[in-house]
Amino acid sequence: MHRRPRALRLSVAADLGRAFVPYLRRQLRRVHATLNPPLREFSLVLVNDKRMSELHERFMGIAGPTDVLTFPLDLDSRRRPISGEVVVCVPEARRRAREHDVAVKDELLLYALHGMLHLCGFDDRTDRGFARMHRAEDMILTQLGVGPVFHHRSSASAKTRGRATS
């Protein structure tokens, strides 16, 4: 029996990168329908280096910007996130997209998807979890017609560079 997809209340706020909002909104709805997680509310915030550095320092104790931060907000009775916020650094996505020769919109989608997967229970703090999470990212991005964004980067070098590992 196929479960009916759950509804998602999605909000996207952009300090910069507003041109990417319609694309990200459309793709994130598709991702949610594919995953069909308990997640009911999802907020994506696109920020600059300064704001991301402030958040990174405040919540992770690490100076400087990072690509993505994920915040579960409300949990269900089984301790699964039913609402969460993902903060993505647009300048970091631009730098990495240029470095890896991918479209900025797809790099941003990778970060947003990464955050959503964290809210769905994926954890990339171990080598095994890291590999599982990035396989799932590339599989989902391929299903969306984007194609794998992470695949050509080795896990070790990507993890060292801090690519979508927050």
C-alpha cells in the first residue's frame, strides 16, 4: 500500500539569492514528496557570509561561514522532527559551484536537501553515515532530473573541505 504524501508548509526567505527561490521551492516540494517524512513545516533561509559566520560561531562554536546549518524545531512523539529550519550560505554555494563547475542553483539545492535529510534522520558524522547521506543526495537529485551534484567529489576531500557536512 502506498502512503499518501504528507502536506508540507514550506517557507523560503532570502537575504540574497532571491532569484533562486522559485527553483528551490519547487524542487524542495518534490524532495519532500519523494521522502514523505514526518516533517510538516520546513523553512529555508538564504544568507550571506556575515550572517552564516554569526550562526556558525553561535551554534557550533566555529569561526567563519559554513555551507549549511540545520535546526530541528519541533519533534513528534517518536522524537522525529516535524518542523525545522535550514540556513544556507549563498556566497559559499557560489564559491563551491565555481570550484566544482556546477550551477549555483544546484549547489544551493544540494545544501537545502542536505539539511532536509538531517531532519529526516540522516547523520553524516561517521564515514558510513557520510557515504549513505551523500548517496541519498545524489539519488534524489538524479530523480529530480538535476543529476548527481556530489558524486564526482571524493568523500574524504569533500569532508575535509566542509562541503554540505553541517
